[in-house]
Amino acid sequence: MKLVLSKGQSHDIVDNDYQYHSLIEFNTTKVGLFLRSTKRSLIWMMMALVFVLILSACGQSASETATDGADQTNVSSDAESKTSDNTEGSTNTGAGAEDEMVSFASDAGEVQVPKNPKRIVDLTAFTTGYFVALDAPVVGAASGSMKNKYIKDQLAAQGTTDLGEQPPTPEQLLALKPDLIMVYTGTEGIDKLSQIAPVVQIEYGKRNYKDLMLEMGKLTNREDAAKAWISKWEAQINELKPKVEAAVGNRTVSILNPYDKGLYVFGHNYGRGGEIIYGEFGLKAPAKAQAEAIDSGTGWASISIEVLPEYAGDIIFTSPWSGDTSDSNKVYENALWKNLPAVKANHVFQLDPSSDTYNDPVSLEGQLKFITDSLLSASK
């Protein structure tokens, strides 16, 4: 019995079913063995191929990593070189400059501060206008400065937070993330404030406003801006001073603030226009006021209403004292006040008690026009 398998032909079917099936089983077995053998060979070949591909990929990755590392090193080196070059020609370039700390001579000693402070909290109120003039960023300030008409719009534009009349809590300060805090010498809790940010202490009245402007320029890395302001200011004074001197002549000028128990007489360094009237224009106060509030260096004196005529000048600048809630009319309605020569001549000019008490550069700019116009009008 034989089985002939021809391509394209039908099979000769044998009568012996046993032999047929035996042949089929035999051939099937051979095919299975062949397939299993081929399958194993294919598997080994595929595994070898995968292994080769993995080795190739690893080699390429290592090569690329080495190349990338070398390129990155070159980029970092170039960047460092450029940053170094830029730093030599600029005081505020690159991330390193932003974080740089420098030593500053505060009135309480040396302190490490940011070279370019970005988030200043001013708890002094009277220094805030210096930062505004220098375009230094103030993130928090006392209510007094926030209400000062000469700088409140600038502070609002910066988004400055009003910290209130009372000292702020640590939580309030931490929320502002300050990198510099300004206080007056003798402020309580400086050790705790120092845990939040570097603290710079200044002594009120120790410097005139020009010197303080220069100090704040150093503190904020804006010395050129401070010097430029002073130059511009002096040019304005030089233009206006001859006109004021001609209008006032040898008459005297007083700055008087009624308060609960009498009056304060102010001089050359306590705001209210004193820096302009006595400092820049060189005008004189009545003899007693000149001696006690100006020549003595104190900047102020307290008097009773009974001696008012001795301290009242031919021209008076006045406003209610902002330090208490007393009724200023107790003085303004008093016969001694009404009979003063300046009152009778209508040479009394009302200052703004909430803003003219400040003597920072921006406030002084605002006061200059009012004071000049008032003094020129008093010549009539």
C-alpha cells in the first residue's frame, strides 16, 4: 500500500484504514518534531537578536549621556562665565545677585541684609516715603504711612499691606515673606523679628532727610537714584528760594500745633514743613522759638497758651496735633490766638495733620508747592 501525494492531484484512498491512519500519525509526528525543533531555533535566534539590540541601545545611550553631560557642562560653564561678566558691569544681574547678602551699618550695629531687597516691611511709618521715592518694593507698612496723601497711591499700586496702628503679629509678618524689616532703635521684640528677616534699626531724627535718603539708597542698592533726587531737589530750592526771601523779608515764621495742654512749637527737623521753611529757605522763627526749637537742636518745644504771643511769628503754619483727640478750637477760639498779628493779617496756613507731619522726600515734594505758594501770598 502506498500513498501518493501530488500537488494539484486527489489522493488514492486505500482500503486499509489502519495503514492510512498510521501513516498520517507518523507524518504528523515528524512534522511536529520538525516544528518544535524549528520553534526552538527561532526562539534562540530571537533571543540572540534581542540581546544584540539591547547591547546596541545601551551603548548608544551611554554615548548620548556622555555627550549630553559634556554639553551640559559646557552650557553651565558658559552661563557661569556670562553671569560673572554681567555681575562686574551690573549691581543687579542674575539669580546670584538677587540672593547676595551684604553688610549694612545700622544705628544698632552691622547687620547682614539682601543686596537688592525685594520685600520690605517698614514699621517706622516715617521711612516709608524714602522707599517710595527710591522705587523700592514695600510689602507692608504702618497705617500712618498708608494714609499719607503724598504716598498712599504709590503704596496702593504696589499692593502694600496696611499693618495697622499697633505692632503686627508674627503671623502677619510671616504671611508677607519679608526679606528686610525696618524699625526704630529701641523697638521691642527685635530678637523675634530677626527670626523672620534681617532687621535694620534707625534712630529717628539722627540724620537730616538728605543724609537719610543717602542711607536708604545704600540699603536698597539705589545710591545713584538717591543722589539724583537730591540734585533735582536742590535745583528746585535754588530756583524758589530767592522768590520766597523777597516775599517774606525779615518777618518771622512759626509752626504751631495745638494739643490738649497747650501748643507744640516745631523747628527744622520734625516735618510740618520745617525742613523747607527753616532748613532750605533759611527763614527765622521768633527769638524764643528759634532758640528752643531750632538752635537747641531739639526740633520742638511745648508751651502753654499764656506765652503764645512770644512764640507766634508774623506768618503761621498750623494744624491740630495728631497725637491726641483734643479739641484744637480751645486754642483757635481763644482770644490770645485771635489777637495774634498773623491771624488778623490772614497769614495763617493750615497744614494737613495726617500727611504734612512727614518729612520723607515724596512728602517734602508735596509740601514744597503749598508752602511756597503760602509764603508768596503772604507778601500781599
